[in-house]
Amino acid sequence: MFGKKIDPTTPPKRVAIIGAGSAGMAAAYALSNHPDKFQVTIFDKQDVCGGMATSSPIDAEKFGASYINDGVQGGSPQFYNTYKFFEKMGFSSTDVGMQISFGKGEDKFWTNVFPSELVAKHADDIKKFGKVLKIIKKAEPLFAVMSVQAMLKLFRFPQDFGDRLIFPLIALFMGTGNQTPHVSSAILERLFLDPSMSLFEYSPDSLLADIPKMLAFPSLHDVYDAWRKYLEEKGVRVFLATEVTSVLQRQKGNVVLRFKNANPESTKFDTERFDEIIMAVDADSALQVLGGQASWKEKRILGNVKYFNDISVTHHDSEYMKKYYEMEFRESLVAESRKDDPSTQKAVSFAKDEFRPLYFIHMYDQDPKKIEMSFDLTHYQPQFKSVPPSGPVNEPAAEEAAKTKPPPSEDKPHVYQTIFLNDKMQEEWTKGEIDPDKIILEKWWKQQGHNWTHYLGTVPWLWTINGKNHTHFHSVQGLPLP
């Protein structure tokens, strides 16, 4: 439908987009550039646009900032189009050094800031890993349907290497959580070697070569609100707090949607006809909306996608964080065998004053493959350095000043976010140890697992259902973004 030439004498096609997250808003933006061809309507059951890209207010006097981005923190500079679009809407992101702190204790901890005993222990495995990445790159179709866990066993890596170095990296930056051992091993190669997607530079000595630059997002609430207004000015209808409950028809030349106010107590339903629909929602939600209208092929392909329920707890419990993570530099964390190395001495000198991790991983002792993850939002997000919600837009001096500002005042409590993965594992969570009086916000999230079966039973077959029955699937597949 979208690739065919349209007769200029025919009326614009009526397109309904279900979902106002990044996928739905991007689709609306693209179609709104052709008002002679498309009349666009967006539905979302939330009362704001953005999907998982949300912001929440916090106590500015207590924490030093008036809001946090609580769903998405930032991203790699590789996502160039995202940042260009921010600029188009009048926003920009702020540079931040991506420091990590994985594990707790001298024998289980590692970071990309200085070499630890764990990195020294796996020196030979790290060198071997670089060679394996090149093999995966050359045989990507084979490794696309092989899990990371199976790949590590195939090349005889020790279990500790995978559990404590490799799995945490993928879990944190690809959003795969406790399903990481089952993720396609092709993703791993992309993280290090794909020019358009890599997050890390591989080092044969330390696994990660340096402290990569990340970009911390501006206020995502403001970004998506500006985007909504932009679309409405171009004629797009945006219905928020509106739930599409079902597709009544989609096979007789048009589509009929049934929708209502998202308030659970609302019982008044409306219907409207469209020519095409775009499902910019997860696969489960798409199937739920299609209901009895879903074809057997859609049920098979979309039903193959696996999801898990996670909860994020935003808090300021520093004692909890210190119990489970290495928050500060200590000489005893440095690999003893490398202390005389000039590069190590330089790294240690830097770490003594500048060790400020953004990302943390806690591994369960009974099963290190299973993790919890945390962020130091005070170090990560620029508003704690007095950067305005829009970011330093078109102000080079302000941007440079943001980079050189001192860290947030230690007189104010840091704001952390800890994510507990898979609600079926709640008995293992440490969530109950967070001081309830220091919890700011709790939110449940539905996360895609990206199991290797996703790339066998869903991704290769989406073309067979996309565009059929006036229905287009946009957001239910592909690689995860950080």
C-alpha cells in the first residue's frame, strides 16, 4: 500500500496507527509529510505519547532536579537519526561517559575504568573472544539461530567468563535481562563489530577498550509532547487515553476499529472506518486487538515472540546500593598482577577522582546468569547538572559547560533506579531490602526476551503477514535498542 503510486484524483487513504510510542510516532511523521495521500489517526491508551520513553516529576529541592526519565535513560551515538530528530523538535542530548560496575567483591567485580582481578583471571579467554567475534561475523546466518550460551559452550569458554563478563554486557545494553543466555549470538558480534550498531570497542587486554561516549536524553515527556503538537499541526488526529479494543472488520476493502476511553469504568464504545491500520504495539497486544480477525499465520508468527514482566524501582537508598554494588574506587579492586603496568597506573589515577559508574549489575550467587541491574540517575541524567530539560540546543558554550560541570552535590541524595527481572522470579529478588521510605516510584514494564527462536520463527517471516488484510506491523520485531 505505502510503496504504490496513488492516483492524485483519489481521496487520501485513512490510516489508523495503534500505539503512540516511538514506532507509532515515527510512522505518523512519515505519512504526515504526504497529506495529499494520507489522513492519519493515532490511538494510545496512555494519556501521553512516548510508550516506554516516559518522564516523572521528583522533588527538586531534595534531589537537585525536578524530573527523571524513568523508562529510557540514553543511547549510543550510533543512533544518529534519533538525535537528529530530537534537534528537529528543538531538543538535544548530553554527552556522558559510560562507566560500568559489574559484580561485588575483589574476585567478582569488573569495570571498564580499570583492570580488576576478574579481568586478569580471564586474560586468555578475552583474547580468544576477539577471534570468535570474527568467526561469528563471517558465519552470521548460522550464529543468528544459535544462543549465546550455546556459542560459548561450542568454543569451550569457561562458565564464569560467560556468567560474569559476557551475559551482563548483553543484558544491560540490549535490554534482554535474564533471557540473555538464550539470545541470538549474532547480537553479541553486532555489539562489538557492527559499525552501525556497536556500543563497545573490543580490547584483547581488558574486553572493553575504553569508556564509550553515551548520550543522555533530554526530558522525554517534553520531546514527545512537542512531537505530538507538531503532528497535530500537520493534520494528524491524536487520541490519547483511548483504547482500541478490537478490529471488527479488515477484509472487505476497509478496516473497522472499535475503541473507547481507556478508563476501565468507561462502557461507551465508538467505531470508525479506515483504509489501513499500522500496529505500532508489541506482538501480544497486536494479537489481542485483532482477536478473532487474526489469521493462523499471524497467530503463529506473532505468537512466537516471548515477553516478560519486569519492575523498576526508583529510589534513593544508598545503603542498599552499597550492599550489592561497588559504588566507589578502592585499591583492592585493582588487579594485583597489573598494578605496575603504566596503563593501569593511568587508569587508577583517573579512577581515584572520576570513578562514577552509571550502570550496575548484581548477579545472584546461586545462579550468576540471573541478574538485577541498577542505574545512578544522578550521574547519568544531565538535569542534575542544571542542564535544561530541552538540553543544550544550539548552544555550544552551554554544552561544553555541561561536560565540565562538577558532579552533582553529594549533599543531596542520589537517585537510583533498580530493575528486577521476570515476575516469576520474585522469590529471588532483593527488592524487599530497599527502604520503603526511600522509594520514589515503582513501574511495571513488559519486555521482549529476544530469544534466539525469535530470529527463527518471527523475523524471517514477517514479510508474509505485513500488508496483508490492510494491516502493517511496525514495532513487534527486530533488534532491541538500549
